[in-house]
Amino acid sequence: MALFHLLPLAVALLSVTYVEGQVPGFGKCPTVQVQAGFDLSQYLGLWHEIERFPAVFEAGKCITANYTLKSDGHVRVENGENVNGEEKIAVGDAYIPDPKESAKLAVRFYDAAPYGAYWVLKTDYKTYTLIWSCGDLLGFGNVQFAWILAREHEVDPAVIDDLHKLATGYGIDVSHFSKTDQTGCVN
């Protein structure tokens, strides 16, 4: 009986997350493997967004993420985008909660906000990275984000295909990916 009363709440939460642009799903988050032996120092630096799942907090073009190490061991996350000719920057904080699982980072962009998952599923550090995030909603559903980033404004389509195949193998629906506009970008 108690589960029946929670169902409307779960549906409402899924509806809210859908309106805000994340990709909702039913059931628990898919089980994935993260990058083995992840090396944060090689990962730092500038990345360009190539593809992403829908996200209300990303509305422009020329989207970048720049990661720099802070003195406390955390990572400064500086996300930039061009929205109608205006540069917008969001600064966040990331860290590795468990050094045994160094590819499972946690990130947030507001001090009062909880940290969310930022898991590196695959990277070669110098060309591409596939990032995934999933949060469970009361055991009834989940909310997912995914990004493909690259060190350059473009990446070989074969690399994208390989990353899509990897994600699909984990049960991640890659049909939610959309290409990010990186034309005419200066950085």
C-alpha cells in the first residue's frame, strides 16, 4: 500500500526532470564500467562538447569544459558556452569521493546543491571522453545525462560510433544524444 502512494510522487518527479531536459527512465540506473586506472592529471584541461543528452542548463553553442586542479585536491570545473553571441560561464567543483574508483567523480555548481555523478566511462585523455551521470529516483526511475567531449572542436565519426556502441552495451539509450554546434568557435 505504501508503494502505491509513492507512485504519484515518482511520476511527478520524472515529469519535472523531463521538463527540465534530463533524460528520465523507469527502473534503476544501468550498471556501467568506468575507465580503469583513471588518471585525473591527464584528464585536466580544455574539452569541447561534441554531443550531449538534453540539459536545460546548456542552451548555446561552442560549449566547453575546462578542468583545473585546486590546492585542496578538488577540481575547478569551468563550463562555457555562447548563447546568442554572449559568453556564459558556470563554475563548479568536482572531486573523487573514493580513490579506489577514481573515474567516479562527483560535481556540483552551487554550494547548497548536492554533488551529482560524473563518471568517466572511457577516455584516451588526448582525443575523446565519454561521461555519464545517472541518479535513482525512489527506486521507480532514474535521470540520466551523457556527454561526449573532445580536445578539438570535432572528432572522428568512427570514435563517436565506438562510444555509442559502448554506451548501448551498458543499456544507455544513445538516441538521446544530440550534436553540439561547434562551428565558428574561437577557443
